[in-house]
Amino acid sequence: MPLTDTRLRALKPKDKPYKVTDERGLYVEVTPTGGKLWRFRYRIGGAQKKLCIGSYPDISLKQARDAAYEARRAVASGGDPAFEKRKRKIRAEFLSAQTFEAVAREYIEQMMVQNGRADGTIVKANYFLDKLAPAIGNRPINEIEPFEVLAPLKRMEATGKHETAKKCRSFAGRVFRYGVATTRCKSDPTSMLKGALVTPRAKHYAAILEPTELGGLLRAIDDFTGYMVTKLALQIAPHVFVRPGELRHAEWHEIDLVDGVWKIPAGKMKARRAHAVPLSKQVRGYLTDLAEMLGREGYVFPSARSSKRPMSENTLNAAFRRMGYSKEEVTAHGLRATASTFLNESGLWNPDAIERALAHGDSNVVRGIYHRGKHWDERVRMAQWWSDYLDELRTGGKVIMGKFAKG
């Protein structure tokens, strides 16, 4: 006969588990410890199966019957309710372990470290994660809501770190999208936060824009008494227009001193497109000195601690500080602005050639590969002219801006 609440409450434990049936496959199993467990018995393809529904009184008689009804419907439709329940449980356990921090660290390893991203990029990613981890690091990534991400970002803004907040939101978005792609979450909650943060003011890297001051910097570099590899990197940097990360990750197999070209693979470029740098005779001279010191294997500018790693991200800027220049006066990245300003103000060179030299214009994937792209011949002439001009400034030659002469 069907069960009632009165009968259920009256059921007493025995030495061994026993069953009391309700109706249409539903029964309660009474354990020796007094537990009353709802079970639903059904068949699929001749095989008897069992669905665990829960315990009484946490699951009422009505709720157990409703669950059994839904299970019968599933079986009638060709499903297996016990199997589906196991899948849901496994997925729930899997997702509960997939915290934001765990997925973020996997993202950094899989998408950045193994893809050969620059060390500086990886360090910054870990920095952004460290900023976000106290708020959402231990939260299952599939449960995080937009306000949970916004809260720590707003705290950053409150301390004036608008750029950091913006970059942390961007990093979090990349992690969530990776989570979507790997089935750990269904959406990117940071997409709801666009417009919720203060837009940071554009930041310009400190750069020297006066000829006499640039000459003084070049002389100070020549007088630098630190690690010789650092000094040669400082001497080369003003000539080649590249970003500091691209310079310090240069490898000898990319350098052709005979043809005078440095071929930077796409993976090392900010825009992920291959780029070529024409090398003036001055730069080739500096590189020859380096090759005689270190050989022509591995990194051109290795770390002082290990030849298998490039010099650290802050090496050049630290050298500038040691030379007495503040971060408001000059930065390694600012050397690109110096070259761009002087070359454009000279009026001697096609602005497109200058932009291409700065790797701002290599959008044509076919023609932009290495040295066969547009403006290459002009860029070769411009690189040599620029190095000659730097030599003149370094030796104290008088050069009036706007009255240049082609060499």
C-alpha cells in the first residue's frame, strides 16, 4: 500500500537495511542507523537500475513522488535518470574546483608561457591576477557575477590606479573567455562592465626631444660603467626604434650582419606580425663587439645571471636611473618617441616609412614580411642617416632642427 507520512515517521531501524515500497518503483530504504532514503527503481534494456532521490524528511513524500514521476518520464523518453544525475554531480564537482585563480593560472601557462609570449607580458599577467585573487580567486569561475569583479576594480580606482583597473578588467575578460572556450563557464561577466570604469588619461613615455639633451644622453651612455652587455644595449637602443621587450629578446639567429637586417618573428612583436629592422653600420659595429664578447648563440642581450635568459625588463630603465636620469626625463620606451619626433621634424622621410620603421604600419601580411615590404629601401637609408645624426649629436656637433641635410 502507498506510504503516508504517519507510516514513514513510524518506521524503525533494524539490524539490516530494509525496504518499504510506495508505488510505481518508488520506495524508502531504512538503514540500521535510522536513515530513511528515497530510491526509485526502473529498468532500461532489461537491466534494473536505481536512482537515489534523497532522504526523508529532507525530501518529503510529495517531493519524492514528483521526482519519481519525472524519472519515469525520462525513462519513457529513452533517458537514464541515474546516469544523468551522476553526470550533473561530476560536472558540479568539476566546476566547483575550477576557481578563477586556477583557470587564470592555466590560461597564463597554456596561452602565454607555452605560446612563447614575452617574459614581461607573463609577469604583468601574474600581477593582474594577484590584484584580482583576493576578491574572486577562490570563487568557482562559473558562479562569478559582474559586481564581484567590479568591486575590486573600483577599489583600485579609488586609489587613483585607473590604468591598473582597466588592465585588470581586460585580463579578467580574457580568462573568462578562455573559461568559456574550455567549458568551465558560460559567459564573460566583464563584458557587462564596459563603461563602468573611469577612462584613464593617455600616458606618454618620458622622452628627450631636444638635440642637445639627446647628445648629452648619448655621451652619458658611452660613460656608463655597468655591465658591458647593458651598456651595448643602451648604445644600440636609440638607433633601432624597437620596443624594449623586442630588443632584450633579440636572438643571434635573427641577426644578419652581412645584409644588415634583424628579422623579428611575429611571436615577439606587439602586433604579432613579423618585422624587420635595417641595421646601420654603427649598429653592426656594436653587435660585432657583442658577438666577440659572447659568441653568436642564444640571446643577444643575455641576463647577467644566466645566459639562457634575456636581460630583465627593467634593466635599461634602471641603468638610466643609475646615470642620473629620472623616469620623468627618459625611458627605454621613450627612445621610440625620440626617433619618431626627430625623423618627422626633419622633413626628409616619408611619414609612412617612419611608421613602418616603428612597426605601426606592417598591416600587409604578404608585403610586410621582413625586408621585402614597402618603404624598405627608404628605411635602410633612413636608418643610416639617423645613426650618423646620433653620432654627430654625441660628439657635440651643432645640428639645427628643421635644417637637416641628407647624408
